Amino acid sequence: MFAILPAMSAGIPLSCQRGTTVVHDYGAILDKIPVLRVLLMNDVKEAQLSINGSYQITGSLTNIIDQGQGLQKTKISASNGGISIGNKRYDNSELRITGLRDGAIELNNIRYRGEIRIVQQFNNKFSVIEEVDLESFISGVLGSEMPQTWNEEALRAQAVTARTYAMYKKKVRRNEVYHLDMLELAYRGMSSESPRLNKIVQDTKGIVMVYDWNIFPAYFHSTCGGHTEDVGSVFGKDSMPPLSGVACNYCNNSKYSRWSTDVSKSEIERRLRDANIYVSNISTVKAIDPGAGKHGSRVEIVSADGSKEMNANDFRLVVGPNYLYSTAFDSRNNGQSITFTGRGWGHGVGLCQYGAQAMAEKGFQWAAILKYYYPKIELVRVY
Ligand SMILES: [Zn+2]
């Protein structure tokens, strides 16, 4: 993958509404759309496969070992060094299934555009990886990560953000079996695509954000609650200007801007225990060491076992990100439960989605939105 070098900058001026912006175009840095390896299923015992139209199956090498016309819904399983599709057994540790037209392959009722790889794992389990071109992947992510009805400038900003994140992952995991786990970005194959979203992705085709001419992990989240957070305080990674946090007065309308939730102590203790953290009779849970956006970077849990600290974002994910919305919280001990009162939803780093939508509604263009939430970036078209 590339470190992008600034040479022969032509520059494509885009609409200047609410902020002048230029997408640098250096010609073909990449000669074609990159292919992304996405982990769809990890270590499973079975999956349902169906194929619409002609298909072929190859092993880990390119030799064709089977082909056919359509396949009714059938079970994939793995056993004793082979992979079975329905009653047919293949003595291969990997199968690659290619449909000969878009969206021919359906796995567990979700259609995928790419080539599907079934890779055997230990204990008669297997994993499934899709090899899909990056633009199709972004079309599949967009409608799952942001409401499809939102302003198209916000959706364009989200498309560039997701593309940048995926390209970064492809770069850092280039030698790994897969680049991206589908749990990292909401992705459901073709099921959330629509002509409107595909057009919005197409409008920004090949455009990514770079800082200092390098791609970076363009994190994003639902609602920051007033100020986005520094990547260093949430993930312990080196801080950098695009991910150091900015004031955000745009997400006040999000229902997650201010929230309060009551969680029983026994539930918190049970969930922590499942994550191998043992506490009993909690008296206080405190978010400490806040970063620029006032999200706690660590959590101090005082219990009968004394005081324990852990990473605040890990605590949020363990306890439940769907009700402990962020780590920007105060808490109160109610005897049987703890009441958390907080701001925002998500880790708080990078683009604030509700903020992006409000900016778009005020007339800001997608590039201006990105330059607001990721200071000091450049926009570059790489293919
Ligand atoms: Zn915000």
C-alpha cells in the first residue's frame, strides 16, 4: 500500500458552499479499486449457502474443482480435513466460491457481491471471508452505519470516512488473512444498498482522507455530546491532529446528547465477571482521567474487593454500549443499582455522525464537514 506523495497536484475544486475545498488528484496512484478481505464469520460450525446462477468453486490454488448452475439453500460444514456443501464433500482446507454475476451468492440470507472463501479452522469449524472491491464494500456499509434518509452531504462524509478507515485497515493488515472484521464496521453485504446510496458512494469514488500524506484510522461514532475525544485517551494510540478532538455544537438534537440510565450492580458485576474481572458489592464507579472531550479514559471501580481501574471504553463495551452510551458520565450509588448520567453515544473519536447530519442540514458540504471533524487532513483521490 501507499504513502501518498504530493507530486503534480492538479486539484479538483468542488462546490465552495460553506467552505472552499479541493480534492487533490494525482492520477492513478492505484491502478484499480483495491480488494478488501472482510471476515464475515469466525469459527462457526455451519452456515446456509445458496447461489443464484452459474458459479465455480476453486481450491486455495486457482484450479477449478467444481462448477454448477444455481444452488438451493444448503448447509456448509467442515469435518476431518474437508469442507462439505450439502452432501458434496471436498478434501480441501479452503474453498473459493465465485458467482458469475453480482450478488449471486447468499450466506445466511444475506447477499454478497464478492468472492466467498470458506477456510477450515480447528475442531470442525470454519471461517468465511469475502473478497470484495472497496467501493462495493462502502456501499454495503453506508446504509448500515447511517440512516439512509439522512442528508446526502452527511452520507458522503460518512462514505469517505468508512473508505479511509477500510483502506487504513488494509494497509496495516496487508499480510493477514483478513483486513477487516465485519464487527468493526456495520456491514450486511448488499442488504442495505439502494440506488440513492450507491450514487452517493460513486460521487466520492476513490477519495480518502490523509494526514501528512498518510492514511490514518478515521474513527467515527454516533454522538460526541459537545466535544469529540482524543484518540490517545480512548485507545491509547499516539495522538495526531485529525484525531485529537474538536468542539461540536451540532449534535444537541441527538437523543443521545444527554442520557441517564440505571444499571443494577449485580448486572454490572455479572458482565464484568464474564470478562474475567471480579468485583463484588460495588459502591462507586467513576470515569477518570478525561481527555479533550471529557470522556473518561479510565474507570475506577470501588467495591468490597478494594479499588480497581480499567480502560473506560472497555468498561463501556463490557457493561453494554446500548445503554451505557459513552464514557462521559457521572454516577450515583442507589443501593441496588448505579445511575449513570452522561453525554453522547460511542467512543467519541473522529466524526460525530449526528453532528455531521446537523452540519449538512445547515448547508455545509461533505468535505467541509470532514475538515471540521478531522482537522489538518487533505482529501485525495487515489483511484
Ligand atoms: Zn457532536
